[in-house]
Amino acid sequence: MIKLFATDLDGTLLNAFHNVDRTIADAIRTVTDAGAHVVIATGRTMLSNRDHGFDGLPVEMCGANGSIVVGREGVLKTFPVNPELLELLIPAFPDICFDCISLDGTFATASAEVRDAGFAADPWWRRIAMRGMRQAMQRSIHFMTPLSEILKHEICKVNCRVGDPARSDELKAFIAEHSDLVVNAPFSPVMFELTDPAVNKGAAVAWLANHFGYTEDEVAVYGDGGNDIAMLSRFEHAYATANGSDAAKRAAGNVIGRCAFHAVPRHMVDTVRAQQLRDGYTRIE
């Protein structure tokens, strides 16, 4: 019996406009009313079930690629990066805007203009679709933050975008050289999403399942991209959306419909209803 459903957001749970709509909200309520848990496993930072359009829906969150685990009542666990990484990384690439994410906020090493320039490599349709979310997130970012101030905070994840291919290769080489301190699991090739090497969505979902007393075969996971691979590879009940990457589909072994047609919320509801029919409509415990 599936007792915990963990899902990525963009390209997976959310609709084609990267929003939570009525179908998604109703599916979450149906699943949680049956006694199961819905967990948002995302590269985005989520510190509350009021974030990103969920408006108090009964979800748990493995945010920032699994480095911040949040229950319905607050933060349960963090997996911060080693400060040594920041001391090496930020001085080595002074021209790159790094977003250093903590429970205290996001601390950017450069200006808003430099940060925005990193989105120029995105296709036009993605820039339009993500503009509102990017502007909302930017209001909570502290720009031009010196390293000395960043080191005062427990940093869980570091994001950046690098448009210059040569500079991107240099950063990839740095990550490979310091694989004992950092791993990169981006949702798209233009992104860098850096966490501690032990951190990924799969490990965070497994930690949360154990926290609730569930085994890993009582977990179903959904994803579509690069930062979902560890999660999709780890769990037996794993599903990639049809619009997902080939790597995600291989890792999952099961492919369902497209996010634009609500494949994930429908699959979760169908799974719960099938379990209830099999077990005589009992509530999941």
C-alpha cells in the first residue's frame, strides 16, 4: 500500500503554466483525506505549505533538492553544505551570482542585474512562464552579500546560472575536483544546484518516510528531470511524466502522461482509490 506520494513540481505535479490549479488541489485533498501523505520534492525552497500556491494544503516538503525537510507544522530537518565549500567556491568565481539558500533567507553574491542576466539563456517561452515566480522570489533575496555575512548562516543549497560555456566548464571542473564537498543536481542544463554530496531528493524522501514509520516500498515518487534521478532510481514505485527527460524515464522505469494533462494528480488519486476498493474503503493508516 502506498502511504506517501512524493512529487516534483515543474514538469511533474504543476500544470503547463507552473501553477497549482483546482484539479491539483482537489487531488491533494483526496489523497490526504484518505490518510496518505503528499510530499513536494522540489529544487525550489519551500519553508511552508503556503509557499508556491499551495495555500495551506496539507503537504510536507523536501525542498532545496532535499536539503530542507518541512512538515505541516514547520522545519523537521536540514542538511547544510560544509562552510569550506563556500570559502573555496565564492572567491574562485567572483563574476558569478551565487544564491546561497538558508532558513534565514537567500543571500546572493551579486546584484539583481547580474542575477537576471543568468536567465538570458532560457528559451523565450520559459522566460515568460517563469517571470512571475522569478519576480516573487527576487523580492526575498538579499543582494550583494559578502562572504563573511553568508558564513554566518547555515547554507543548505547554492544556485547559479552560467551563460558562458567556458565559465560553465570551469565551474563543472571545480565541482568535480571538490566532489567530497559538493554535488550538482540541476533540473536543467543551464542551472547549477549545489548541495552536500549526501543530499538529494531521494534521500530526503526516504528520511521523511522513516520519520512517519513507513518503509520505502510504501512510497511512490514522481519526477521529470535531472534533479529527480536519485529519487526515481531509489524507489520501486517510481513514475516519470511523458514530457520528462529520457534520463528520468529510464530511472523511473514507468512513464505516465504529461503534466499539462494532470497525469500526476490523477495517478495519485487513482492509486488511492484502487487501494480503497481493494481494502474495502478503509482509511490508510
